[in-house]
Amino acid sequence: MRTDTACLRTPRFLLKEQQINTREAAERGNCFKRIDGVVDGSRTDCGAADHKPIRRNSRRKGSCEGSFWRGTSRQDVQKILMAARQYERARKEPGKRNGPLGGIALEVLALFANLVNFKSGRLDPSLDYITDKLCRSRDAVVRALKALRDHGFLDWLRRFEPAPTEGRGPQVRQVSNAYRLSAPKRALALLGRWAGRPATPDDDQVARKERAALEAEHVETLDLEGLAAFKIEDSDLAKALALMGKAIDSRESAKRTESQSTFLSYA
């Protein structure tokens, strides 16, 4: 009863002030709830879409491929495929189904041989593209790629690129790797004569050029007899041409002597 009387005795302006304070507090609480919801939503979206982790040793797309990719030819690519198949058969242990590479790795290598740009060497298919084309699982393709790289038939660069942002600062995202085909020497040796003649070292090429220059200088000093003996490997033919060259030299020498003597007689 006293409580009701105290409430009735409370001034009206105090009741009104209490009601305003209560209303403002409620509105402020709702405002804070809305702000928290927006912030939480932005954090969730940013973490899910823009803040995906970038793989270690990734390079910026467009700045690393020039020195990594190199032009090739259809013959060289086919040689790599043949070397990989021979390597798989030669290194297969008795009783095992696959060799060190595996059947899926050979499928990946054959797919890359059809995708590579021979002029520039560009090769950058995504994992999703590889799995769709080969109808293989992602884990199987990843293991095949690793086997190819471990045995020297493939190399790659991880890459990233800037992602479009909406006022949250610079963001990047992972993109497909840049791949490069190759063949180890131990695999090319299994091809035998199909491996082709190895490239001549730079020192050997310089030595060949110097010998060619010396031979050219020596040839300029030879007469017809000496030139025939130097150029022709067949001894009988060389002797015949040498005699012919000697006769020609003698005739030319006689003509020069005769013309000089005639000129002196006229004088």
C-alpha cells in the first residue's frame, strides 16, 4: 500500500524522464545489435570469400611466366611422352601394378602435351579442368602431378592475382599453376637412337668455328694441286685431280711467261 502511494506521489516530470530514458536505451540497444550484425556479416563474408590463404612461394600472375615458360616443338613433347612411358616400364618392380609414375600420371602428361602452346610454352590448366577432362578425383590428380615433378617430368610455379575488393583493402586469390614439361637424362637414355643427338656444348661450338676459320685461311694459300689433295679423300681421285691441277698451273704459268717475253721483244 505504501509502495502504491509512493508511486502516486512521484512527480509527473520524473515519470516522463524515466520513460524517455528507457525508450532511448531500447533504441540504442537495437542500434548496437544492428551494427554488430553488419560487422559480423562483413567479417564472415570477408573471411569466406576474400581471405582464403595463399600457398607458400606463390608468385604474382603475369610477372613470373616469362622466364619460366619456354618454346618447344611437337617432336620434343612427343619425345617427353615416349621417355615417360619407357621410364614407367623400366622402373616397374616385379609384382607391382604400376611403376614410379603410375597410369594417371601418364594420362596427365598426355593431356598436357595436347594443351601446351608450342610457340610460347604456356601451360596453365586448373585442377578442376584436369579432373573434368580425365574423370579422375582431385586427390588422384594431385598425387600424379607430384609424382611427375619428383621424377623430373614436370615443374610448376604457384601463382596468385589481385581480387576485386569493396573498400576492404588489397586482396589476392590463388589461381592455377604455371606448368613446364621436361624429361630427365636417365629417361631420355632409355629411348636409344630416338632420343636424338644431344646439343653441342658452347665450348665445342667455339672450337669448331676456330678450326673452320683456320682451314679457310689454309685453303686460300693452296694451289690447284694442293687443293685437290686437301678436299678429296679418295687417294686415286685426289692424285688424278692433283695432276690435272698441276698441268693447269703449268699452262697458266707458261702463258704469263710468254706474254711477258712478247712484250719485251716489242719494246
